[in-house]
Amino acid sequence: VAVWSLWMPLLWAAPLPVAATGAHVQGQVGGSVLLAAECHPGFQVREAIWRSLWPSEELLATSFRGSLEILYHSRFLGRTRLHRNLSLELGPLESGDSGNFSVLLVDTEGRAWTQILQLKVYDAVPRPTVQVFIAVSQSPKTCQAFLSCWVPNISDITYSWRQEGTIDFGIEPHGLFTDGQVLRVSLGPEDKGMAFSCIVSNPVSWNSTIVTPWESCHHEAGPAPGKASYKDVLLVVVPVLLLLVLAGLSAWYWGPCSGRKKKEVCADEVTLQTENPLVKGLP
């Protein structure tokens, strides 16, 4: 063990002879991934060193003649597991765990083999929000609707649409806009029960929401003939009440005793009538 302790800093400082690069591993926040250590057949591994290269260089795990060690102070402390086949398991994953990792394998003859792996961690896709916007249509029996689908703060996502109850999984491209985020549909009375699902996915997860756009078309069309809604009643009653109030105020302001001068004249007339109550009765 003492020999290993003295030799290990030399391996840490020495440049790594890269032999295999470009391996991509994908994981989901809260889950785990396995970084597999691979080498040529006949390569008898004696030592193995796992390191995180980006965004910071840190020692994660080591193996020396079958003795495994993972208690190194790094951002992955408590979230690593080194298997007997020298593959490294990371989890539970966090959103900042994406980066590059390397494993240095040394055989019994002192030959070194280095493998570089790239880890990308994605958030789980939440349930998308779908909004229905109704366009003005010339025909009263048709409804032009735009279905808008979105999810917040998710990277590398793909939008797709599906009409429920059909075998085909896709929608014709001419009805899609904004990279598939918006779908245009034309509906008639026979399409009252037609439903569409918006499917949002990234490389590790997916989610969906189902919407029936005819319900929004019916809502926009208003109540049935002969029936008035509460909002319609308010639209008629409130203006009429305002007109009556304005008419009363106008009559009061422009009445015979309104205004300063008119008030003075009316006051004089009332005084004369009070002082001479029998004038009109004299011959």
C-alpha cells in the first residue's frame, strides 16, 4: 500500500496516453448512470483511476490490485460506486453533473489505456401546457384552431402531435409551425370528439397532454339561440343604467333652479311669496 501511495501522484501528474475517446452517456436528474471501463481483450488490469475532467479536474475512484477506494473529496462524494469490473456508477445525478470523465487502466506489464467519456444530464420533461386559439372563420359550421404547446426551461426538446384514436403517430407537416410547437386544425360539427395530444421529449424522458379543441370552438361560439348568458345581460343592463343616471343628473343641473343666478332668482320668488301670502287674493 505504501508503494501505491508513492506511485499514485506520479500517475496523477503524468500526461494521459489517450486511446479511446468520444463515448457519450446520457442521464436524467435524480437517476443514475454507469460509466463503463472498456479495454482490449487480454488486457489484465492491475490499477484503475477514475477522474472528472470538466468543469473541474477531480479524483473520483481508484482500484489497486482489487482494493477499491471512492472516498475522495469531490463534488461526487457520496454519489459514486466502483464496481468489480471497474465501471463507475454515478447517482443520484444533479443538473450540474454534465462533463467529461476519464479512466486510466494499467495492466500487469505497465501498459496504460485511457478512455474518455462525455456525460450529459437532462431534466425530466414536465407535462406540457396546451393553449387553444380560435381563428375567425367565414363559415359558421367550421372552426379554425391553433394549438400551442410548450414546456419551460428544458433543453434539447422535440415537439410532436398525434390525433387520438388513429394508427398514424404523426401529423402532416403543412399543419405544423414553430418547429412543431404549434398545430393548425380545421374542425366541423362532426369533429366534436376529436382529440389531439402534444408530445414533448428529450433524449431521456417524455411527457404529453391531450386536448379537445372543439370545446373551445363551442365556448367561443356563445350560448344557444334564445338564451342569454350572464355576461350578455350585463352588457345590456349596465349601459342603460348609466344613461338613466346621466339623464337624471342633467335634468337636475339644467332645471329651473339650477345654477348660481337661477338659485338667487328662485330664492327671491320664494321670499316674496312668503312675505305677501294674500297678494293674489286682493281685488
